[in-house]
Amino acid sequence: MFKVILAISTLLALTACQTTGSTPAAGRAGEPKTDYANKPIVLQTSGKTLMRQVSRDRWVQIRNSTKNEYTRLYADLGAGEWAAATIDSRNYLQNHPSDEVALTVLSLALTMRQNYSLAGYYAKLLDKYHPGNPEVKNILGLAEMAKPGATLEDYQTSIRLFEEAFNAAPNQIASGLNLAQLHLEMGNLEGARDVYHAVYSRCDKCSEAGLGYGIAQARLQSYAKAEEAFNDVLSEDKHNAYARYYLALVAKYGKNDNQEAIDQLSKMLADTESKNVEMQRKANFLLRRIQAQVYGSPKDKAGAQRPVTKKTAKPISDVKADEIEKALGGNGGSD
């Protein structure tokens, strides 16, 4: 029933900075440029990075040049090499059975591989030997959600664990994203909105929190605030396909403004810098659908220009089973 989208946050960057004295590499276009020494790295269970302050190549360089075992373990995670992190941390644990760093890395690596039951097992060991580790409850929350035949009570337990993790430390971001996503999936829109807003201030305006906040506002029919949130995401990342697509959905199904929806989708399809093929496909499909509704057939670029009128459409809350549910059912992740 529920999609587990977001997983873990670690203090990898802080460790790397302390042990290597490195400075942040220049980010690629569209990536957030933040002070990685003071911010956590946040990852998804899909293996994509939400906030990557250090490039993968830089993490590999750090791993290959350091003799510090802890730094090597953290660099495995920073490089997104979950299997290597699992193997290396297990090897280290053979000689240091209760080591906190190795248990943390192993738990996180297994989480990123979506092996939540085993990740939960090591997280409990971590909590036993090193109580208070901020990653534990976030991992246990994911394990509860991923249990075979998970019930409403299990999801409520996950909510409690995510809340405890999020409130445990001001650098906890992923637990907040998990908490907000679960609230969103369970229909607690106000809760999702408030948590996403809190995460947004913690993560230096990361797009995932901004998108989630906008989605919650859209479902609450606060369309102006939803638009503001999606536009804020675009101000930080002008090539963010999700924000542009959600703006089109709000225009179409929230404001009943076909012309604005067409304009947003056209801008999205004209963006040659965006590499999100799946979202481009969705945008093209929705654009042709709206054009068919307005003109009677998909508008040909060489065809006559006709004024686009606002058509009556169902409120956004009434079409969740169609486009809104499919497109806004999750925060979409990063480009």
C-alpha cells in the first residue's frame, strides 16, 4: 500500500572533512551547493542521492587515498556503493564486533539495499551497544513498514519511530522525509504539510521537502501555496521536471486553467537540460491530452492559433484516482 521512498541520513560529509581536510568539489548544474561540512548527506532507497555535497568521484578518491578505516567505510556510502559498504563493514566487524561506525555503516548500507529486516537487526545491535545513535529509529521505522503483511498498527509504530528520530537531532532530515511521506500516504495532509515544512528549513531548501510540501498543499486545495512551493523549487533548480509537472497539474486540476497547464508542460518539454526521460514522457502525454480536450485533437505546431478557454474540471481532490493520485502520490525523488 505504501511506497518506501526515502531512507537515511548520515554525517559522512562531516567525517570526510575532519579526516581529509578536503573542500567541496564544484557541483554539477542543478545540484544544491551547500556547506557539506555542516550538512548531512541524504540518500534514497532507490540509490539516488537527494543531497550530494561531494561527487561520487571525490568519495572514491577519498577512499583510495586514506588509511583511516572509518573514512573508507563512510566513503563506500558516499560513493553509493552499497554492496562494498556491506562487505567492508562486515569485514571490519569480524575484528571489532561492536564497533559503532561499522554497525552504523552496515545498517545504512543494508537499508539502501532495501534489506530492511536485516538492517533492523543490526540497528538493534547498534542501539544495544551504543544507545542514542540517531540513525537507529529511522532504520527501525523503515523495517516496521517493510514487514510482510504490515498492518495499520505497524505503520503507526513507524510514525512514532520516525518522529523520535526526527526530534532526536537537528541534522535529521531523512527521518522527517519518511515521516512526512507516511503522513501523506495515510491521508494526514496537515501532518505531512507541517513536517515537510520543518524539513525544508533543515535541509537548506532541498527539492524533496519543497515538492512534498507543495503536494500536501495541493491536496489540501491550497493551490496558491502549492504553486509558491513548486516555484521555490524551480528557483533553486530551474530544470526540476517534477516541480514543473506539478505546476501543470495544479493549473489543470486545481485552477481549471488549461492554458497555464499547456504553458508549463511546453516549457518542460522545451528544456533541453532536463535529463528526466520518464517525466518528459508524462509531460508529453498530459499535454496531448489537454490539447485534445481543448481543440478536439492534439494541437499541431503548424495549426491555427485558437484561444484556449478555461474548462470546467473536477476539483483536485476529486480526481486523486486519476492523474493527481498517480503523479502526486509520492514526492517523486530527484531528477
